[in-house]
Amino acid sequence: MAQQRRVQLSTQRPTSTVCVLGTELSLDVCGSAPKDAVTFHVQGTPGVKLYVVHDTQSVKLPSSVSRWPLAAGAEVLLAMDALSKDVGDEKVRISYFGEAGGVPVGRAMLYLTCVEVSLDADTTRGGTVSRTLLDKATWTWGPDGHGAILLVNCDRDDPAATTPDNSDTAIRSYADLKDMSQMVLRTRGPRTIFTGHRLVLHVDYSDADKVGVFYGGNSVALEEYKHVLGGSKLTYTIKPSRHQEESIFYVEGLAFPDVGFSGLVAFHVTLLESPEKGLLETPIFTDTVVFRMAPWIMTPNTSAPLEVFVCSVDNNEDFVAAVGAVAEKAKCPLTVCPLLENRQDRWIQDEVEFGYVQAPHKTFPVVFDSPRDRGLKDFPVKSILGPDFGYVARQALEGTSSLDSFGNLEVSPPVTVQGKEYPLGRILIGSSFPRFGGRRMAKAVKDFLTAQKVQAPVELFSDWLAVGHVDEFLSFVPAPDRKGFRLLLASPSACYQLLKEKQEEGFGEAAMFHGLEGVPRTTITEILADEGLRKFNSYVQSCINWNRDILKRSLGLSEQDIID
């Protein structure tokens, strides 16, 4: 439905107004009628389409009816399909007649100027900004959905900077511009019309701290790009030049979806009409485009590796060398975090989790920094954050527990559960049963993961473990059949079964931990005879079984998809 605006007429003096291409004007024929008028006649120039609404019916003019009764609800609608060449080059005349007919008892004249004002973004998700019939003010998910996408500009394109690009209001490189989404304002029509009108780009107060908008005018020089919208700047007045019909704005996201922020941000352009001197401007047209902030998407370990990170600490040279050999075989670059940077903290899997953000024009990885903040706490910012490698973090205001380490954060491969598709998988986090004193992942981290919407989290029971991480009892590996993967689950019962088989084969005296110093060498027979150990492992197995059932329900798995 076209945007519609009501226009007051006058029989005392001509009225002038703007009709924006694609909109309708509703003429108040009754409000301007002389008191003794009973009918009216409408006539317009060729560039104006006219309709009379009478008895709820819309009749296109010209019609067989020459005069229309001034009944309650009578209305004249008009639209224009072509831009004006001059100000006021089209017009509509309303003639009012009394009971006797004959000479009109009054006339109202309306002078019209048709202009185009359109605010556009890549709502079709094709990688370029173009005009579209899609509703720009709505946003829908999926391959058949529509709506523009905005990246959180959380990388650091300038090596001299110390913080991510979304923490400043400057553009220091063209690479920074490429992380942003374009928003194009199109204005066409007689340029002199804008001397009596004002175009304002604006953002809602609630969204202003989530975005930044930059504008360089006619220039492509980097120093000409100014921060014009976002933060404390809620409005920006555009002055269309005589030779410029398009104004290109660059929009950056500043914040990921989270509690209190759905990720949707609306921008508006409003055309304001200046009435008599000393009076406030009145809005006569608004166009809106909605962006959604691209969510942080976590990658499953069944995906092909792109880069390998490992910590070098005291006495782990052999391990680092072995990881390096595997990385070389996989043709992956290896990044070794040295002792000076990790400060004897070897658990890089607990400090960071890798994901990415994606828009039609750009994709880049983003490291999620956990709130554990031990020896590796500075490594993500100092050594990972950089050009086209973003950074995000959440702090645990209530204090951290072991469950806030990212060994307690995993994601499944793509799954379908009872007909509902999760093409990016589902996030898995460990928690406790609802009881006093149980450990849980920090609310800030859990809320952040839930707010991304695309990988709906599943809570598992992991507080029974000393450390409490889900990666201690589950993992996923690629598979050539079925769902394309298998879930690996730790299984004390399978281990006992294997040990029993080996005992029956004559290996009961085989000792564990052979070759290690300072470790008791327990034999298979001794393990099988230890009733206390068996009871404890029975408890562990029951905890894993509980999680097994949750995983089957939440990921749509069957027993054939699980390996113990």
C-alpha cells in the first residue's frame, strides 16, 4: 500500500506541495468547501492521476460523473508517475457548486511538484544496493528472506590502532570502509525545490549507540569521510547538490545482538516542508530501511581447519612439534603463542572460541574471548585481533567459574530436529542441575549466545565433572554417511567392557601408564577389582547417559549417529 498524506486546500489562495514518487496525496475536498457548496468537480493536468472516493468506492477520473456530492467521507486521491521538470509544473483544480449549479461558488488550486526520495540498502542480499519492490522496513530470515545486513566492525584494520574499529568514530583506511554496508539516498526532481524543503537522515534514539554512519559527500578522499550519525548524533541534514542524485553513506555496526537488543536497526530519511516564517517544519514524507546486525556464528570442529593455534609452555616441546606436523599435513598455518604471552597458561581452547560474521559483501572471522582471564587474557587482543579478524568479549559481572571457560562451549554440525532445520548447528554449553551452589556459565555469555538466534543453545549437565567442560565427554567427527558426522561420547562402561575382554585374553597384569614416572602403575585386574572405582564410574556413566538423551532429543540423533 502506497504511503499516503492528507493535504489541506484553500479557496482563498493557491496551495503548493510536493508529491513524492510512489506515494498518494489525499485532498481534503470537504474541509475547504464553501458553506453553500453541495457538489464539486475535479480536474488535473496530464501528469496527475486522480481518483474520487465516494461511498467507499474509488473511481478513476475522468469518468461519466462530472460533479460529485460533498457527502461525508468524500475524498480525492492523486498520484504522479513522472518527475517534475520544474517546480509546480502540474496542478489540480477543485471547483465547488451550489444547489443551482452554473457558476462555481469557489475554487481551490493545488500546484504539484513530483520528486523522488528513496533510502535504499542491499535488501535483496545480492551484494549491491538497488531499488526493489520488497518492503525495506521489514526483515525476514532465510534464503528466501529479505532485509539488509550489517557487520559489527569489530576487526582492527589500522595496525597502529589499539582497539577494534567499532570503538572509534574515524575511518583510517579504505579497508575499514569495505567492512561497512552501503546505504544510498536517491533524490531526483527540480533541485530548487529543496531550498524550501529539508532532507534529514535520522536514527531512533534506542538504536543510535548500536551504529555509526559515515559520509564523504562527492569526494572519495579518505579524510573527507565524516561521522554523521550514531552515538549522540541522531540526525543529519542532507543538502542535495545540483549535479548529484545519489548520496552514499557507509554504515558500521557497533554492537552484536544481546539482551535488550534484537539486532534490528532502522534508518529513516524524512522530507520536511518549511511553512510560513517562524513556524516549525512539518514532515511530509519518510522512507525507512531496516538492517539486522549479522550474528556471531560459531564453527563446528567438523569444518576444515584454516589455522592452528597452540601454546608453548615449559616441557611441551614434543607436543608443539607434533601439532606442527599435523598442521603442516593439513596445509594449515601454525600460530604458536610463546611463553611470554601465555604466562604458563596452555589452555588456549578455554580462553577463546572462533566464529565469524557474514554479510553479502564481506565475511571475516571473529574470536570470542572468554571471561576466564588467566595467563592468556591479553593474547586475543594482542595477537589475533587485526585486519579482517574481529574480536568480541563478554564479562562475568557475578564472577567466573570453571564453566565460563570455552572448553565448555561447543557447537554441533548442521542438524534437523523434528522438521526444524539448524543449518549452522546448535551451541552446546555445560551447566548444573538447578540447585544452590551449582556452577553455571556466566549469564552475560549465555545471554549473548542466545541472542544471536541462529544456533539455539542446548544446556547439558557438566557440573558433575571437576572442571565441568562439555568437551571432556563429547566431540564430533566427520562421517561419509547419514548426517555427515558422528557424535563421540566418553563411555566408562565401554572401557570396562574392553578391559574385561583384555583380562580374559590374558592381559590382566598389563599396567597402565607404562613409561611415565611418578605415576602408580595399576593393572587391568586391579582396576576391575576396585569396587569403589566401579561405583564411581557407574555414576559417571549415568551422567553421560543423561546428556546422551538430551543430545538425541535436541539434535535429532539416533543411536546410529553415536559412537561410544
